[in-house]
Amino acid sequence: MARNKRPQAADEKRDEIVAAARKLFVEGGFEGTSMSKLAKEAGVAPNTIYWYFGDKDDVLVAVVSAVLADVLPEYDAIADEPVAARVLWVVRRLTELTGLVTTVHARVPHSPAVAEWHTFFHWLTGSMFRAELEAVGVSSDTVDAEVAIAVFTVEGLLMHTSDEREQQAICEALASRWPST
């Protein structure tokens, strides 16, 4: 049963639902989290979720967007580190969310909202790598391929289990492909 609470602004209520979903999706997985379980965790009636989200995939998009919003400002603090250290930091920071990465990939063929978010994520990470690579003089003839290699490397590290030593070696090997990174 929903808990009685003080009146809240819509964005505050939505944020509470997203926080509850993030917790449940990380702990029990996307498939293991029913909308009724989410409603209970968020302290709302089940139909309340649908006032804020069209479906469970929209909730997933809100969760991964919130994760990204949390990580990007933190990234600024390490922006002067060597590229291998930054890539490794991203991988380590997102490792706890590996299940979400896998879920996003599984949901892409079934959900236009998730597919759109996934495309945006590739564009964002690709843009960051592109700026980095162009700044160090990677040829315009190969920069697209190098960006794809970098994005796929990060995704691969998030989707496949590896220890920290292996992650570090992969990030260093990736960075060694480029001049003066």
C-alpha cells in the first residue's frame, strides 16, 4: 500500500520513482522488477507510475539518464588525467551498473525509447572520444573507426566480467593506439 506523504511537486515525485527504480534495477535487475514492486518501493500507487512514464522502458531510460547525469560532472574532476586513466575511471564508475548496460542492449530492438537513448549514448561518448582524438592529431581518415573502437571497448568492458588488472591493461592498450594521449 502506498504511504501517505505530504503533497509533492511532480518533478520531485518523478525523481523518487527514478531513484527507487535505480535501486531495484541494480539490485534485482530490470526483468526482476515489476511495476507493482517499483510502486511499493517508491511509496506510490501502481497507476501513479504511469502518470510519469509511458511504460517500464521509459522508466529504464530515466534511470540510465540519471546515472549519466551523475557521472558526467564527476568526469570533469579527472579531465586532465591521461586518456587511459579516464577510460578506466568511466568503466570502474559504471561497473556497478553492468546489469543496466546489458538491459539497455537487450531492450534496444523492442523499445524505440531505449533505442533512442542508446543512440544518444553512443553519440555522446563518441563525441567525447572524437574531440580527444582530433586534439591529438588522429587522422580524419581513421578517426571514425578509432571512435567506434573506443566506444565498443568501453561497452565491452562493462558487459563482460574482467578484473581490474585486465581492465587497466585494455584501457592502456586502447590509449596506446593514439599519439600523445
